[in-house]
Amino acid sequence: MEIETPPERETFRIAPRPAHAGLPLFGAAPRPAGARVQAAPPLLRRLLEAGDDNTRRQLVREAVAALGFQSLGSCWVTLRHAWPEALPNEKAWTDGDWVRQYLGEAFFEIDPRMHEATQTGVPCVWHVDELERRAPLGTPRARVARFVSALRHNRMHSGVLFALPGHGLHERHMVGLLSPASGSHWINDRVLQQAWAVAFSVHQCQLHQGSTAPSEDDRAGLTAVQHHILSRLATGESDKAIAAGLGLSLHKVDYHMRLLRKRFGVRNRLQLSQGAARLLAR
């Protein structure tokens, strides 16, 4: 795919909002203006018919490359705080090293693309030269600079990020396509529509495969105290509030938290609280 020489100065932009864009509480994910409604994009059908993850990754690689992008990655985030926080459902479809670095260094906390996409609910088209200037006020500039440097080091100079509906009101599934091409002018309406079809297919495939939330069987063996802790954790209570509400010491609450994290195989409090919310909602 030939890419035109970019102009001297590009601007960070949000893709035009279609008439009914946004993140609906129920129903289909938002799509770029002009995108046709279809029950299942061809890529989604092939992903669901594929027999293993390696085949699915190859299908995604081919679809991404055909559009001029280099890689695709996705992760689930919660929007309960000022900035998105990642959940333990990340998926490296084409570039596992980058996804691990992105999550390991918590770039999602300061990523201007993430902030724009989750706040507006429409595709965020970007290029790397604009990211530092687009960081909201109060964002640690050193961390943004580190993030931008990492993008350049990995030859990720432009792309589009989609915020698709998650499992609940406060969750989003972030799917990003990235390219080594300079500037973002080449991501026109045609490319954007096809990129949305790829992102939507990946999103639906992951929903079909299920999440990493604790299963119903995980309730078995929990003590009454642990049930109460999970219930309060799922509603967003702090450790101090949980201790006061249950008449426990902070040390005892921390002890049970560690046991629960180990039991459910999660790494931190946020992941445990999200798993608890899903488990108790069943």
C-alpha cells in the first residue's frame, strides 16, 4: 500500500461523529460515519470458525497489513476514575511485546489517545508528533515523553484507537491499530471504515471466547468473611471502609485480600474488584 508524503504539520484529530455515535448502554458498538450495518463482517465469521488462536492471529495480521497498519492490540479498561485503568483481559493479536510494555509501564494512565477515545466514544485518529501536545493539563510530562519515545522506538507513528462497549457501564474494550507511517492523513474514511470492521470483529471474537472473570465454581470454598469482603470490594469500598464495616483490622482485611488474589489468579486490587463484580452479578 503506497503512503503519500505527509505534510509538514499534522493535527491530532478525532474521527467525525456519526449521527448516532457514542457509547450506548445497550446495542451495537459505535461505527464511523458511512459504515454499513452488517450482521457479521467476513473477518468475524472467519475468526469464529478458526480452530485455534494461532490461526486467528494470522487472520488479524493479514487484515491489519492489508489496510497499511503494522499491528493491533487490545485491552479492557474501567472508567471509574479520572483516567482509564487496565483490566486483566489484554490480548496481543500481533505484537505481544508492545502490549506487555504498554500495560507493564501503565502507559494507559497517561495515554492521550486513551483519554480522548473513552471520553468521546468515537474513533481517535492520531500521529505520534501530536501526542505530547494533546496530553491533558496535569498529566506528568515525563511519563508522556517516555510513552511517545516508546512508540517511536517500536515504529508506531500513527493509527486509530476504538473504544468499544465492555461488560458493564464502566468498562470499555480498547482496540488499536498502529502503523509506521508518518502523519495521519492517509487514514481516510475508507481506511477508517475497514479498520472499524477489523476492530469490531476482534471485539466480538473476544466476547464470544469469554472473559477471565472468576467462574461460578469459584464461589465454592469461600468463607463468609471472604464473601462479605468481595461484596464490599465490588461496590468500590476502600480497605479501611471494609474493615470498619466488618469489624476487622486492616491487617486481617489485607490478609484476606492476598488470599483472594491468589485464589482468583489476579495481580492487584483493581483486578480482584472487577472479578468480584462479575462473579456476584451472576
